[in-house]
Amino acid sequence: MTHNCESCGMPIENGRYCQYCVDETGALQDFDTRFSRMVDWQLRERGGSRADAERDTLAYMATLPAWRDHPRVKAGQT
């Protein structure tokens, strides 16, 4: 049985976060690291401008338990 990573939404089998969202100690990566990597992934996979990728990433992060209350995510929702 799988559920979704609370940080990126990727399907995982156990834990709260996937292997891509944690650091070497198993702790959730800081916001800036995770945001940057998610933006870079979107640019590689979907293309478009960095501004659009950042806007879309903030909107997506607003749906995720790990980030929905983060000040940068909330500021991006206005």
C-alpha cells in the first residue's frame, strides 16, 4: 500500500517523506533547497520560464502538508 510524500506528492510506501525530500540524516530538507529542486525538475520536465515554474511550484506546494503553512508558500498565494 502506498501513500504520497508530504513534501512533493510522490508515491511512497512508508514514512512521511520520500528519499528525494530528506537530507542525509532523514530530516526534511529546508524550504529553499526543496523549492529550488522542485522548480528545476519542472523546468526539465515541462520547460517554460523560470518565473512560471516558480509560480506553479509555489501553487503546488500550497497543496502539500509539509509546505502549505510555510510563509513563502502563503505569500505566493496572494
